[in-house]
Amino acid sequence: MSWINARRRRPAAGYAALLLGLVVVALVYGSLTSRGGVSQAEVGAQQNIRAGKDLFQATCSSCHGLEAQGTSQAPSLIGAGAAAVYFQMSTGRMPAKEVGAENERGPVTFTPRQIEDIAAYVASLGGGPAIPTAEQVDPRLGNPGVGYELFSANCSQCHGFAGAGGALTYGKDAPALTAATPTQIYTAMLTGPEAMPVFDDGALPPEAKRDIIAYITQTRVEPNPGGFSLGRTGPVTEGLVIFLGGMGFLVLISMWITVKRRDPKPTGPTGTEQKQP
């Protein structure tokens, strides 16, 4: 015990004990605050779900049911996920203007916070695709060149090579992408609304989706070096317009030449038209 007492008398031992005490206090404090943060996050998430449930039952349950189980007018949303809710509501497709009809983009009737709350409630019922993060949809982090190849292979057949939209079979149409936000484009690929197929992360990884978003947003600001773009609907339409315009011009020229070469009617001595015998 004498060597312990001897070490206690040294000044360095006091500083070491003080430092050890501060480290222990810091560790205990960090543990308590981290637990409190997680608890607050969980409480906030539960509040969002409750608020979303109240909004859902007040505005959506007439078609989808009180527990989103679905009715004869609208499908079940259990397992649809937050991404599907975000896309439909942020583009104004929901609430539906007409039951059973193909929903077109329209005015948004809910605030972003209300949409997030309803999406959180639907996600709590059975999972499903989540709303992507800001990094996942940032076009500055994507490669427009790769996105052009992916878009041409998977999307241009319906939406056109520049995202201007196009007609489909059975009276349906692929909407233009000119007004869609990056998050809306991403959630549409995740959920496949209307006639669109689902491009989950197995078919198109998140990086590929971001590349496609980068290409779509880039086409909106690119100039038209060829002049009038005709809505960027593609070379077939441009060629058809040139062909019809050229043929119309040739027809008009032919008619003008024919009129100019028509023989005048014979006239009598007084300049009046002479009747043919």
C-alpha cells in the first residue's frame, strides 16, 4: 500500500484522476442524450402518422376505406408505400377528380407537410417504397450521358426521346415530363402509376434513376441549334412536317403554273367573247 500512497502524492495522479472523471461523465451524458434523441424522433414519427391518419380518414377514406383497405371505387393502399402516395398527391392526381378514369396532372390540394403525413400513415400500414432522399434525386450528381442511354432504352418509347409525352393504346397517354420534379420522376419509376411499368431498384438501381433524372432536367435547358423544335417530338414528326409542307408547296406551284398557261377565250371584233358554234 505504501507505493499506492506514494503515487497519490504525485501531482500527475490528481490530473489523471480528474481527466478520467471527465471522460466518464462525457460518456454517460452522450449515452443519455442519444437515447433521448432517438426517443424524440420516434415520438415525432408517431405524431406524423397520427396526423396522416386523421387527414386520410377525412379526405381519402370515402374511396379507399377507413383503414385504406380499399373499396369498390378505389384499390387498397396497404403495401403501396409512401412513394406512391407522394407521387399521386404531389402531382394533383389524388384526390381523384373522377372515379375510374385515368388521372391527369392537376392542381395540388394539400401542403407538402400534409402529403408527408398521409404518406407516413400509408407506409405504416404495410411498408412499400419510401420517398427518396434529396441526394438520390439530385440531378447534379447524375450522368446525363448515361441517363440518355437508359432513357432511350426504357422510357422514350412512351414519353418521347425528350420527355414530351405521347399517345398509347386504348386511349391512354404517357404524360409529358416537362413539369415533373426530380422526386416525382423517381417515385414514378418506383411505383409505376397508370400504364407505366414499375422500375424497382432491381431493374434500375438508384444511381441509374438519378442519371435518367439528370438527362431529363438537362433537356429542359438545352437550346435548339436547328431552330424550331416542333415540341421535340422526334425526327419522324419533323420529317413528316417537312414532307407535307414540301408537297403542299409543290401543289400550289403546279396550280399557279397551270393557271398562267391557260389559253384565253377567243373574242369578236368588238372585243366581246365570241360564242362557239
